[in-house]
Amino acid sequence: MTDKSVPVIAIDGPSGSGKGTICQLLAAKLGFHYLDSGALYRLLGLAAKRHGVELDKVESLAVLAAHMDISFRMNEDGDSPKVLLEGEDVSSSIRSEQVGSDASIVAAYPEVREALLQRQRAFAVAPGLVADGRDMGTVIFPGADAKIFLTASPEERAQRRYKQLIDKGESVSLAALVDQVQKRDERDMSRPVSPLVPADNAVILDSSQMSIDEVLNSSLEIVIKNGIRPQH
């Protein structure tokens, strides 16, 4: 289990709710470490393809999950941390729609989740951790000092993703993205192990009509109410 003296903030929610952005900003504000748990499953999906492991070979995936060479390198300029797989910067590669879909598939396997459990808990080191995922407050850090469930409507989340992809020069269909978001939600919420649900004591934030600053300020209020103070 994690060190009880290290404060942990667990932020869960569906894809596209803004968790990554808010968690990184919150970690920077507090002077805490940041865990992008979704990146671990994306890394596994990518590693599986690179090593020729089929996505239905559960035992092989679990072994790969336990031993894959991964690291996160924080950027001094405050941008997203670099994600390294076997020494290679795959920060962009793991953000593709295909890798996201593969991640959702491998994340449904209990053996894979168990293999990654301790790897995630090991991120909880002083001065504190902001953990971003789907089961941070329910499974990985059930004793977290503050828990937030960040969500938004499927249409809003698809619109945000549509804008991101268009800005990158990719050609995408908004209707297809809405369909992908809804299917992924259904898969994540209905899986038998660690389904995507708010922890019993989580504060639910709907970001559909909120700006990034509004979500960040609301999150900070929740954190401070739970006795967590910035390190700087």
C-alpha cells in the first residue's frame, strides 16, 4: 500500500473530460508529482503492437505490463511530461485514436490491471501526488486525501477531441467521434473489474460548461477543503 504520510489527490473520469490538463495544472500549483495512469495502458497497447503480442493474449499482456521499460520525464517549462517507452519518446504516438482504443481493450483484463497496480502506487512519493485515471479513487488509491470525478457530456468531449485533431491537421468526423466516445464509455463503465464509476466519497465536477480556469479553481477548493496545502 501507499505511504499514508504522502498526500494523494485522485481525479477520475471519462476520456475527454479534461482530466489530464487539470491534473497537470493542479500538480504544478501544488508542487506535487503527476501520474497519468491512462498513459500506462496506452503504452501497453503500443508495446503489444511493437512486440507482436495480440490484444487477446491476456497472459502475455500481463507479463509485458509488469516488465515494459517506461518512464515519465517532467518538462521544466511546465508542458506535458515526456513519455518514454524503451528509451524512445512516444508522447505523440500514444495519443492516437487507435492506441486509445487498444488501451481501452487491454485495460478491461483483470490480469493486466493487477500487473500495473503496484507500478501506479509507486508514484505516490513526497511531497505528494495528483493521480489521473479511471479507478484512482476506487482501486489504486482508495485512501486518497481528496477525490474528484471529472466528467462532461459525450457530445462536449467529442467536440473537444474534434478540435484537437482538426488543429493537428487531421481529417475527422465529429459524428464518428461522438460514437467512439459513447462506445468507449460503455466499455469502461461496464467492465467487471475496476469499472469507470465515481468513488463513494468523490466530488463530481461536470466540466461541460466550465472553462479550464473554473475547473482548476473548483478542484483547488476541493483539495484545500481536504487539508492539502501547496508546497510552494
